[in-house]
Amino acid sequence: MSVKTVAILTAGGLAPCLSSAVGSLIERYTDIAPDVRLIAYRNGYAGLLQGDFAEITREVRSGADRLHAFGGSPIGNSRVKLTNVADCVKRGLVEEGDDPLRVAAEQLRRDGVDVLHTIGGDDTNTAAADLAAFLRVNGYDLTVVGLPKTIDNDIVPIRQSLGAYTAAEQGAVFARNVIAEHTANPRMLTVHEVMGRHCGWLTAATALAHHDWVGRTQFVEWEENAAARWDVHGVYVPERAFDLAKEADRLRAIMDDHDGVNLFVSEGAGMDDIVSAMEAAGEDVPRDAFGHVKLDAINPGDWFARRIAADIGAEKVLVQKSGYFSRSAPANDADRALIRACAHHAVDAGLRGESGVVGEDEERGDELRVIEFDRIKGGKHFDIGAQWFVELLENLGQS
């Protein structure tokens, strides 16, 4: 196909890959298709619906490599679901009676876009799938190629989503400073709440990264400066059931021995219990435009801490969330290598007119390929049988 104009947008929450992914796409097009016009819609699908875009100029192209050093998105994000008509109307993105999918399609046609690159998680890419299907059925000649972004690493059937490696690394950095607070108070319970609605991969990977740091670090092994005091003492993910009373007995012994307990808790762990309790009490459960429970509004970490603090004899409880810290970091080397490979593959797919989401396909032997939109969905569960996770729990005495 003949490609004259390519558009890029980033959507959903942040992840440590957005700036690097945008930079990689710009670099690749500049290398192999320098005459193609590049534009970027501001603030994700909101910008697309409003026709708000920025030209990617020659100056931006020449400096695109600098984007790898930054977190966040250089073009802005938003959470907009194109099939949630009421929400789009409420936010003033479309007029009453308009179909957001048609508005988006017409805007792309007016802007002369031949290829649209969407960078986001399962919601972003399922929205891209809806848009691609609408375009196809209604005779619009446009290719949509997505890149998979989510720190939860929970997109089916993608082995590793962009930004997840960095988020785990940065979550562990966050944990070091939070856990140092144990020296401010005896018998402190520290709960590190990690992002992960349905998938515990990020919590587990963050706990492993911190545990490995403890193993590599030379402690004095005197009073509060002891490896056992700084280590992880419990990891809780949505996919693994646990007996809270039994855990309290185990953790009480750790508290008695080390004068503190450090827990890594997925924000989705215990979520069903929290929501059920709220609904039973007649409380309103806040949800976003996609129907997801707003976890920041119900505070799972606080709930978990309240349930266990008294049982383990905690004098002080500290609950800290690493999500905003870890998700806004610049991509690390592991992520940048994956981002570059996926972006190059996405550009090649766009130029040949192949729509889908680029990633390592777990159902096709981890092959890096353009995965069909109808196979993309969220809610992939973390494999708690993974050897590295089993060994981590064994090392912590939690198996």
C-alpha cells in the first residue's frame, strides 16, 4: 500500500515505555520512510475525537533518540473508550447522538491518515480493535497497528508487555526507601501496595527484584542494619489464595524476631472481598469509564493492613503505593530492547498494511509478530507455578 501519513497516539495510564516507543517509531520511519508525514494526536483518543494533533517535524525527528531518556508520554494520555458513548458525550468529546467510532474514523479520513499506531494496554488496543473493525466494515482504507503497554503484564496472548520490566525495577527502588522507615519505629508493619488489578506479575517481579537486592547488598548485620530485617516477608497476589489467620501466625513470629514485617501486596489481592463487603454495606463502589473498580478509591493496601496489624502486634502501620513512581520512569535497557524490536516490527507492518498488535505471541511459540486484534484481551493471569516465583516463596518461608 502507499503510505503518505502516519499518526501516533498513546492512551490509558502511564508506563515506562511510552516516550521510548514514540521515539522508536519516529526513528524507524525516519530511517526507512523519511518522506512519510508523521503526526501525533494529543492526549490519546480524546485528541483523535477532537482532531487535536501535532506535526512531527524534521527537528523532532532529528532529536527523537532523546525521548528514550524520559518517562511519561511526550504527546499526552487519556482514558477514553470509544464504545462508551455516554462517557464521550459527558466529557464533551462528541455531540449527543454521535457515534464516537464514526467521529474518530471521519477525523482520520479528514487528516489523511493511512496508518494509525496506538500505544496502550488491553483497553487501548481493544478500542483500537473496535476502531479497526468499524473502519473495515464501513470501507475506510486505514491500517491500525498497536503496541502493548501495561506494567501489569496482563495482556493476552502477549508474553511481555512494554514497560513491565522497568516498573518492577523501579518498584524495588521505591521499596528500599520505604522499608528504611522501619528504623523510625519499633514493630512496624510496612505494606508495599503494587499495581496489578487481576495479575500479580508486577508484585511478584518487584518483590523478587527487592529480594535480589538484599542478597547482593553487604549489611553490617547489627541491630536494624540486618538483611533479614530489610527483606521481603510476604508476597500476596490475586492468583494465589492464602489463609490470613495462618499468615498472621507466621508473620507474628517474624515481627517478634526482627522487630518489623515487610509485605508486598498486589492491589488486586483481596479485591473481591473488599467489593463484596462494600456492596453488602450498601456503599457505592466507584468505577471508571471501562467499568473497572477504582482501586485508588477503595485502598486495598489499607484494608489488608487493618486486617492483619493487630494480629501480628504491629505498633505502627505504613502503607505506601509505588504505582505512580514506577509507571512514570524512563524505560530501562531490557525494556528499550523490547520496545525497539516491537516498534520496528510495527512500522514494517504499517507500511505493508497489516493491522493488529505487535508482541511476542505466547500462543505461537513467543514469536514476535502482528497479533490479530480479536485475540487481544486483558486479564491475563500470572503463572504462580513459574519456577522463579516458587523459589522466591520458598526463600521467604511462605511456600
